[in-house]
Amino acid sequence: MKIETPENLRIRNERVNRNMRKIISTGGYSIIVSIIAILLFLLYQSLPLAKDAAIDEILSVDTGRPENRILLIGSDEYQEIYYLIRRDGSIRFSRFIDNRTVLEKKLNLNENEKILTAGMGGLGKHLFAVGTDQGRIITAEIRFKAIYKSDQRTIKPSLRLINEFTAEPVQDSVAAHIEQLSFRQNEDGFRYWAWKNHSGHIVVKIYDSDEEEYYKQDLTDELGGKIPAAMTISFHGEYLIVASTTGEAFWFDLSDAEDMSLTDKFRLSNEPVTKLEYLLGDNAFIVGTSAGNLTEWFQVRTAETTMKFRPIRTFTAQHAAITQIIPSPRNRGFMSVDAAGNIQWNYGTTGESPVQFRSSKNPVQAAAIAPKADGMILADIKGRLGQYLLDDPHPETTTGTLFGKVWYEGYPQPEFVWQSTGGSDEFESKFSLIPLIFGTLKGTLY
């Protein structure tokens, strides 16, 4: 038997120690490299969150007939076909790519009858209603059908008349104008029309799809002599807000069609209000004024446990009176247009206005957001139409929302909240990292 000398034992131990040091060092470095790789991967995956919103013009086409005002505009979800609804009731469907007309329709107007106002029936829908200078309201729906053949997609548009009625009968020689109109149809099939007539009266008509009955009520007396300037109905159809020329707001409950009632009144602004519009979710609404100011309002619980509307956020002011506010069908974003033709993209939860641009040197007469909220369509008063790509995949993530307190809809005050998903598309995502960071540190300490 070979006897191992102390020298041989020392050499062998040193060799084992040397090999183990290499193995341990390799393992340690591997862990460090893995952690760095994970960090770099997380940073790479998080980079889109820091990307700024962008608007890019895809094309510009001439729609012609600038003397015949465009009241409504829109497109299919693939942004292949656009439609124009004009003052004379004509509706034209054309392809974006070559401006070729694929279908022409016309609403059933009387002789010499003109459309004065129009309103869309909901977010991402092509339901609409128009009010005329003969006191009539016509409601219709545009549909797009995608047909696939030989691996090619063709969009086929169509128009369906829903109903038409005389809202304001002619009395003596007084013209029965519908000067402003707000229209909604909710998921239960209830329809809501609110209009301002030639006498400045505010009238609401509701179609109850359960009872198949119509209800109508004049709400003018509730305004206390104030002159209405703007109004909007919530997308669920339960609420109506009317703003006066002097900045007061009147909030009506329409949930009981047989007894529509004034629920609250409050001051919106010291400036004339020119536009009102609810955002997705029907909790918050946007106020636009004659000075170009934009403010978000929603209800907050007071110390007396009652709910009161409060101004929550102010957005970047525009250069002229706000003429259009178009909410996104997918999130709390909205487009605002002023009388000088300036367009602005805003986001309700953050209070930021990341994009401002002009589509042309002329004022905008009609604007729309694509059904998937990935594009905009704008038509100026000269009949020039522009199609724009909207790239804003993560508008709810900013430094303020990730690390600061945010005043979310329905909360009594700004708070740190993490709640990334909800039970419906109307959910307002909450992405504060503070609760996650604090929870991690607390768990590590314990």
C-alpha cells in the first residue's frame, strides 16, 4: 500500500482547493451575470413605457365640396374606409388609399331641409343622430362588414335608418331648429336624445327598450333662466350635464325616464363653456372653455358623506375656444380641437397633454378617433381630410403615476394605488410602484 507523504497530501489539497475556487468563482460570476442579464431584460421590456406619444400623418386627400359642411366623420376599425356626413344629408364612403368612393347614401330629408347639428351614439360605435332646421331628428347606424376572399380583406359599408321624428313642431311662422344635440344608445338598447331648440329650451327624449315606449320632458325651468351653451349625456345614458353661457353646470338624473330630475348644480368656470364630454367610464367629464382651457371633473365624497363634483386636473391650455372634445373608446385619453385648428392629445388619469399639432392652416370642422384608438381622422373647412397614426400604447405610465400620488376616479384624495386590471374595459388602471416597493422592503425586513 502506497503511503501518502505530507507533501503529496498538501499538493493534492491545493489542487482540490484551486479547482473548488474556480467552481465557486464561476458560480458566483454566473449569478452576477444572470442578475445583470435579468435587470437588462427588465429594462428592455420596460423601455416602451417611457416612449412618448406620437402622431404621424399617413395621408391627406381632398374630399371636395367645401361649401357643404362636414358634420361627422369616422372609419372602420382597420382604417381602410372613411365616411363623411354632410349638412345636406349625404353620406359618402371612400377608401383611404386612393380616395375612391365605394358607396353613397343620403338621409331622408325634406325639401330644402338642412342638418344643423349631429352627435355620435357611443364610443367605438357608428350610431349617430342629426337635428335639422325643420325640427326633426333622424337616427341611423353605419355598419362595416369585413369580407375575406382569396386571403384578401374587403370592407363593405352600409347604412341602416333607426328612426326619425319631429322633435320641434313648427308653430306659426317660427322655424323649429334643433341647434344642439347629444345622443346616446346604451348596451340595453335604451336611446337618449337631448337637444336645444330655437327658443333655447333643453328637451330630453328617452326610448325605453323594455317597455318600447318614448318619454319626453322639457328641463328648461330647472336652469333658472340661464342660457344653455353646451351639454353631454353619459355613455350609459343615466346623466345629462348642461353648461350655461356664464359657466354654471346643471347635472340631471335620467335613470327614471318618467321623472327626469335636477340632482346637482355647481360652477364649472368663470369663462363661457364651449364644450362638454364624458370620458370612458362615465365618471369623469372634460370641460372646454372659450379661452381654450381644459379641465377634468368627477365626483368626490365630502366630509358630510355626500358626493360633489370637483375640478381634479387641468390640461395644457389651447390657443382658442375649444370646439370639439373626442374621447378615446379604449382608455381615458381624449382629443381636443380649438377654433384656430390646433389639435391636442390628452390623457385624463395623468393630466398630461403629450402631443400638440395642426393638421392644416385651416380650422377643423370634423374629427374622430379610430375605433381601436390607434388613429385620428381630421377634416378642415376646405374639405381636406387627413389620416393620422396615433402611437401611445402606455399613456397611463408616467413618472408621476409610477412614483407619485394620483387622484383616481371615485377616490376621496390622491393616493398610492396598484391595481393593474379590473372587471371591465372601463376600468381605470392604477400603476403606483410605491406599494410594491414598500411591500418588498417590509417583507425583506421581516
